[in-house]
Amino acid sequence: MARIVSIMKRALYLVLACTVAGSVGGCSLFGSWWGPKRAAWRSKAESACLSSGAVVPGPDVRPMGEYDGPGACGADRPFKVTAVGKRQKVPLNKATDLNCPMVAAVDDWLERIVQPQAAAQFGQPVVGIEHMGSYSCRNIAGQRQMSEHSYMNAIDVSGFKLADGRTVRVKSGWRSADASEANFLRAVGGAACEDFTTVLGPGSDAAHQDHLHFDLARHSKGRRVCKGGDEPVPEGGRMFSFFKDRSVEITGSIGDRAARSGGTALEDGWYAEDEVEE
């Protein structure tokens, strides 16, 4: 009898431990056995990215292994990232967790857009990126849909450190009297929609006055949400090869709200009527 009680106590401790872990991170016991599941397209995108070689693991981009839960939050094979960039790494102000497609997108955006704009506006490179976070298991503010931050599929960039030690911040620079700062921020935000499917900046709403939000959410009919600068939505856009399939054309917001409004169900429980905007 004493042995049975001991076993039951251990089981209870395990449940409590996983509950606490779920509140601050993940617990595969709950994320894998029951509850909401991540949409299949997320795993497919991660696998395609990893197979493509778009992200090369190293000291600044370290594989984490599966991060599962709570609920549907997490990613299959994310990375712990301390610096971004392809040919030359630029350190982040703090380590962050990103899935493979997001690492590839940030690397490309930095090299193709940020560094050329820094050279044009300031005559020097960006040597540091400040961000406000990536992974956070939560809903979009004021909505029932899960945020892309829940899947390590988003990052909020707040500032850019230049080689001379100066830091250009979104909060103070977006409407700065210094034209070089304002032009730089609007350029790197506006052109980012060629690499990301959602870009939100100070011109989008009150919640984004101090950062640029980037993510790779799937929007219906391949639509992109581009509110990161003054530039028009680019025709076609680059989009990475691991998103160029039927799935990118049929997605919208998570299903239950759309179902109540009469939306048409699509694969993975997503609907075409409502659009997810972070």
C-alpha cells in the first residue's frame, strides 16, 4: 500500500512540475499527448527550411531540439540565436528563440536591406540589433487567435546599433527631425515585406510605436500585411521556397471565430475570411 501511495505522489509531482513548466516554457507531456496541435504547415515549412541549408548552425545559431507546449505553442526544431546575418554576423542585444524560416528571413533582410540602407544613410554598417522578444506563448493582443510569437515565427526589432556606437531606435527615430534616421527606419521597415509576410511598424497602430514586428504568418490568398514603412506593397515578393506551395494561398486566421462568422474552412483548421494581423 505504501508503495502505491509513493507512486501516486510521484505522478502528482510530475503533473505539477509540468504545469509549472508550461506556464514559463514548455512541457512535452502536455503539448504532445493532448490539447491543441500546431498546424501541419508549420512543421512542413521548418522541414523544408532545414533541408534547404538556408540556416547553417554555429556558435551564434544553435539547434535547440523540439520545444513543445504549452498547448500548440513551440516549434519542431528551433534555434537559439545570438547573432544574425549571412556573411557577417551581427549580434543581438539578447539571445532569442526562432524557427528555421524566421532565422533565414532575418538573415536575408539584414544583408539585403538593412546593411545597404545603413551605408546609404549613415556611411557605416549596423553592428548590433536590438529586439524586444520573439517567443511568447500568447494570443494576439485583444484577440482570440494565437500570436505568431507563440511559434517562434516572429520577432520585434526596436533598434540598430551603428559602427560609431550610435543606436537608431524605432521609438525615437521614426518621426525624428534627423532625416537619415527616419528614412533609414522607414526603408528597412517598408522593404521588409519582401522577406516577411507580416510587417507592422509605428504607422500601423498604437501597439507598434517602439518596434518593427516581423513574422511569417500565412495569410489567405498569399496576401501580405505590409505596414512597416512608406513603401508600397512589393509585387510578388521574394518568399522563401519552403513557402511556395499551395498552402500559402489558402490560409487566414484560426478557425473558431471565422466559423461563427460563416467563413469557409480550409486545411489545418484555418479559414479564409478573417486575416491574422499581429
